[in-house]
Amino acid sequence: ENNFLSGWSHHWVSKRSYHFIIPADADWDRHFGTDALLGRSDHLLHGLIHCNGFGHLVTLRGRDAGSAFLSGHDIMDIWDRLCSALRVRAVSLVDFSRKHSMDLRLLLGVANGETWFTRWGYCLGRRCFNMSTSAYATALESLASLHVDHLRSRHVRRVVTIYRRLSNKPLITVREFLRCLLDWKHHEAPFSPPPVKPCSRLPFLLPRPCTMKRSPPCKRFEDVIDLLHCRWSKKRMLNAAEVVVEKLLEHGNDAEMTRQAVRDAARVEIGDTGLLDFVIKSLGDTVVGNHIVRRLPSTVTRVLTFSLEEWGEPVQMDVEVQNTRPAAPWPSTVDVERDLRAVYRAMVEALSGAAQAVLDCKHWVKCWGLGDESDDQLRFLVEWRPQPWEAAELTRPLPSGEIVVVPVHTSIGELIIEAEHALRDTYCFFEEFQAETLDGITGEKWDPVVLGGAESGDTIGVHGHGADMETGLRCEGGLDMWEVRCVCGARDDDGERMVACDACDVWHHTRCVGIADSDAVPPLFLCILCGGALLAAGPMLEEALTLAK
């Protein structure tokens, strides 16, 4: 899930913005007012595009959030095609997506070398804590090249041998192991165990085969589903059952949970409460993955509780044909998710600094560019050129120009008029703006643009007067005149939590000055420079106060 606005705080305030929303399944037939609709955070898709062509992907939620028909991949395809069809210039997003307590930008970045959004052409945008692109790539590579056998996790070292045996791959590095686990979620278990090497030792002691079989104590949940008549697909019911088992595992293998506790825990990941209630009702004494879900009354309260028991596949043992090495159990989806979390935690513990560097890079941007269509039109980027006194009042960098499309035979004077109309129609700041001259084109106003030295796709500066320097609707990020000078090297607001020095009013990241994210900002804060100056001046102040007495 991704829900945050970022990226264009230095742009002029647009006159119009357009919201594109796919509501949650439960809200399709409900009528909301504009404020109520825009204020909700449970939409499957919420995109915002300003009339200047820049936009934000505010929210994206797929099947994990309760979507019955559209996956996150499908919704992202819709959004990307919509942006391309509307000739959007750039879209920003902040990647906060998590699954099973894992940050996907870290998990997928280490496993695949790129995040989920990179598939659609998004690249690293604004870097937090002055993080450079090369530092981000170095942190990813450091995590990816970690040796699995060097991780300080007994569970990881134990299960990696199982996956090595089943996949016939060495699985040396964390990247190789994570890729194996991510691919394994889509593997189907074989109908029979892999062939094993026979051993015919002591055949004279047993003239006849001696066979022992153990019947399964319960039915598998997928077999139970086939006997039920319900409106949910088998895949969704199996997924819900695996989530329930996962929550029971997190609670402890031998622990008991009431029905309400199980429901509350699974409700975080399953949006369809009807599906969840039906699965919980049908789950008692069934096998999910490698566990039996027991539903028995508590010995103390007599209230029905859920618990887990280990369960292995029923095996046929033939004394005449023994396995030289027992076949490894086939991991279920729940097992794979558990192993993914274990590798993720061990990786973060091994290189916490590199993991934090990757997590700090959460701003992503896709740019479509100006483009040059196969028609008889000229396209220019028109940028306002402020006068010296206007430039002195501006505290933010100037945004990119506005696109102007004119016929190939347009004169310089007509281009000036079109540039003025484009700025006045798009931004509140230029409501009364009057364009006068252009940079980058030479000639008189009646001369054709193509003879003035400009080509389609060029950036042209426009001079004029009438920009409203007094309006509060100047920049999307407001009129705050922040001075950022953090020890990490940041010189601009990057969206991270900050605190201002009460002496010099310079802003610093709270994390960089030793204030944890969970701690409140102190009522009085002095930066290193001001605090050091105050300490140095302490003896002189004390002497001055003594003389005054």
C-alpha cells in the first residue's frame, strides 16, 4: 500500500487537479460527498494529476487489501496506461508498501536489484538524508552479497539446507536465497516424493516386504473446500487459511487463541470479513501446510480455542527399500512466508546500516518527457524568467516550464501570446501575468518561430510582469522559508521528520541529532554549533553575572 503526497512542493500552485479513484469493493454502490471520498485511504487506487501534467500516486491496494477482482499489478497497469494516454509529464510516489511486516522496497530490492515500481519505469527520485544514487546501489549490493551461512539465525541455516536439496542449487548469497523463496511461493508440491536411492541391505532377514502405513489424522483444507458450496474461490479461501495459520504461528506453536483473537489478528490482512468468518468456521481439525488446526474447548474457560499441531505427510515405510536420506518436506506457502521473514530479519540484523540506507530511499518518480509527435506542431517548454527583485523574494528553485504546442508556421508574437495564456490558465501565481519577450528566439514579433533559431522541444524563457508575489498560493509546498543544514549534508526539506534550532532557526533531521522517531521533540533544542557556542560562553557569562552583583 502506498499513500503519501510528495515530489512537487516547489511547483507553482495549479488551478485544477484531477482525482482518479477506484473505490474498494464494498464502496462501489455507496455515494460519498467529495470531501468524504477524497478523505478516505482505503481506495484500491487514488491518483492525483495537476493540470500542469505532474501527478502523484496516492494510494494503491490489491488483493491483500480485499480486492476481489483486481490485483495490485492489474491496478498499476491501469494507472500507467492512463498516465500515458493523458500525456502526463511525471508522477511521484512514496513507497511505504509492506507485507507480513517486511518492507517490500528492501525485500525486492535485495532479491531483484529493483523495487516493485521499477517494472513500470519508476526510478529513484528525491533522496532522504542526502542519500546518493551510488550509495543506494552500494547498500543494495552489500545486502545482496551476504553469505547465507554467515547469518546469525539458526532457523535460516537450518531451512536453507532444505531448499538447497529441493532446488538443487547452492543458494550461497542472500539474493539467491530470497529469489528462491519468492519463486517457491508459486511452486506446486509434487504428487509423490522425489525418487530416492534404494538400499537392499539384509534382504535375507526379511523374505517378505514389511510395510507400515500411517493414515492422515485430518483432511487437508483444500479437500474440505471442494465439499463446500460458497461464493469465494478456492484460491482466496486457501490464502485466508494460510493467513490464519500464520497468525497462530506468530502467537506461538503451543499457544491457544480464541476465535475473536484469531479473527482480529487475521483481519489486518484480510479485508473481506465474510470470507474470514467462513474460513474460521470451516478450519477446525483440518490440515493447512504442515500444521493441523485444532479447535477445542479451553481446559480453563471451556471457550472454543484454536491451536496448531505439527503434521507431516503420511509416508509408506518399506523395510526392504529404505531411504539413504529422508526426503525433505515440501514447504507450504505459510512455511515460505515464515522463512522469508526469518531471512529478512537476519539480513537487517547483519547489516543494519545498509538496510536503513535502502529504506531511506522511498521517493520514486516516473517521467514521460516532452516527446515529439509525428504531426506538424511545434512543442516548447516555456519557463518564467523573474526580474531581479522578484528572484530575490523566491526561496525555492524554479519549477520546469509549461508545455506550449503551436503550429509550425506560428510567429514569435503568437508564441508570446500562447506562452502567456498557458501560464495564466495553469497557475494561480500568473493570474495577471503579461508576457513581453522571449529568450532563446531572435527576430521580430512577426517573424516565424522556425527562423528564430528555436527547434521543437527547446526550453524558452519568457519575460513579463504581473506575477502575484503577494499571493499565498505561490508554491504547492507553501511559503515556509526553511533553511536546512543538517549534519548528513541535506540542504532541503526531504519529507523526513525535522526539528529547528531555537537559536539559529536552522532545521535538522531529528534522527541525525539523536532524537528517536518514537521520542517527542524537546521543548528547547540547540544545534551543535549553537550549543557549543553557549558552552564556550558559559564561563564569560558567569563572570559577567558575578561582576553585576
